[in-house]
Amino acid sequence: MMSEVHGDDRGLLVSCPNCGQRNRMIYGRLGTIFRCGKCRQELPSPGQPIDLGSEAAFTGLTTQSPLPVLIDFWAPWCGPCKMVAPEVAKVAAEGAGVFVVGKLNTEEVPSVAARSRITAIPTMAIFKDGAEVARQQGAMPAPGIRTFMQPWLSRS
């Protein structure tokens, strides 16, 4: 099983599935080929939600990624958030290399939740070219999330 992927202010921190070396996938190059700095093995595009544990990680991903970014705003005490988590994971797995899925815990990073005017959770927002382009509140099954994202996947 793949290890958890985290974001920082510059990129995604991932472990090489071949040798275990930690690598950084720079946000501005997402969607291109990355290779492990140690063994040179090609690193797979993230196929799981990225934990965005800071305002810097959120800002870096949403403003620098050339791929569309789906952010799931959630909190650990939220029942509907827990129900939608596996659906978000399914969508992330299907979208590897086409779009990126991030998860932001509104309890851990309240500054982003406030700045983004998150008034209910779960809330999903799509960011493209550094701007929020769509938002949907409430839990959705994976097909609903895909439908919500579809208009933003083919636009340049």
C-alpha cells in the first residue's frame, strides 16, 4: 500500500515505491514525470488525497499546480465528512495525473477555512490557475464528485 502523501509550501512529499526514499514533487511540475532522487525510478502521480496541514501547503498547491485541484474541506468530528472520505479517495485514485485532490482539516488550519469562507463541511472546492472556480457543500458519492469536477478538467 502507498504511504500517505503530504504537501508543504513547495510540493508533495512522497516515498519512492521502489527504494523508500522521500522525494518532493514540485507543485508547478505536477502532471509531468518525476523520478526518485536516489534510484531514478519513475514516481507515480499521486492517486490519493493529499494532506494539506498548513496554510503554506494549501496556498502552494492551489496557486502553483498546472492541474485542476479539488480540495475537500473537512473536520474529524463531522459525520458526513467521514462518510465522504472513501468517495474522495476513489476519485483521487481515478484522477492521478489528470487532477490533484487535497484534504484540508478546518480544525487544524482555521485560517484557510476563514479566508475561503467555509461555512459548512464537507465543502469541496475546485481551484484552477490559482483561483477557486467551483464549490459544492455536502457529502457526495464518487459519481457526483466526478460530475462536479468534469467541466473543469477539459478547460485550459
